[in-house]
Amino acid sequence: MLFDKIWEYRFSQPTQNLFTGVHCASYFGIDEILAALVEAPGCDINQGDCWGDTPLIWAAQQGNQGAVRLLLAQDDINPDMPDNDSKTPLWWASCRGHEGVVRLLLADNDVNPDKPDIYGRTPVWQASGNGHEGVVRLLLARRCQSQQGRQGW
């Protein structure tokens, strides 16, 4: 099974049939197939796999900007949906230093740039801890814009 090959020994949990073609196309950034799959009847683009990873999380983890852009364009996408550990697509993109994906996600007002995982680690904490200065700058700029908007600046 492809899912087993991607995450071969991940926590040694049994895989379930929750990893779909949409997840696979998002992981590999196969935008043409992804575009066709999201239009298929019954496609749930917010469906998590056995670890709660949505197609958007898979695309964000891998830095697949085309897949992220395509998924964000869907009306029913939840861009801030976390996995089972409360890690959002932004959290994953920040952790891995994918600046282009972070930029795309931050452009969506439904994305909370300060949403922590179950251990309290925020996207900016992850990015700074992994040395991703460009991502840290993007996250802090969004935070400043959000605070200015709330304070009427």
C-alpha cells in the first residue's frame, strides 16, 4: 500500500482505508489528477486519514504549492483543520520551511497563525526552532497585521 511506503514505520499504527487518491495526489503534487479528483462526486477534501492528516496537510508538509493553491480554491475547504495532534497545514509548512506554502496559507483569513499543537507549539515556534527565518518573518508580519486590525490602527 502506498501509504505504508510513505510513512513506513510511523508510530507502527495500522493503516486504514482513509488515505484517498486526493491525499496521494496532494502528497506528490500531481495537480492535474488532484483537480479531477476534487471535482468527483462525494469527494471530501477535508477528510483526515488515520492520523487526521487532510489532503491540505499532506500538500503543506511536502511544500506542494500548486496542490495547496488548488485545495484552497475549493469552496468547502477548511484551511485550518488540524490533524490528531492539532497540527494545522500552516504548522506543518512552517515546521518544514515551505515559505511559498506559508504565504498561500496566510493569505486566507480563516487561517490562525498562532494555533498551537497539543504540546503548545505554534507555527512560529516551529519555524524558529528549525531555523526557517523567512517563514518566521512571514508569520510575525501576519501577527502584526492582525493586531493592527484588532486595535484599529
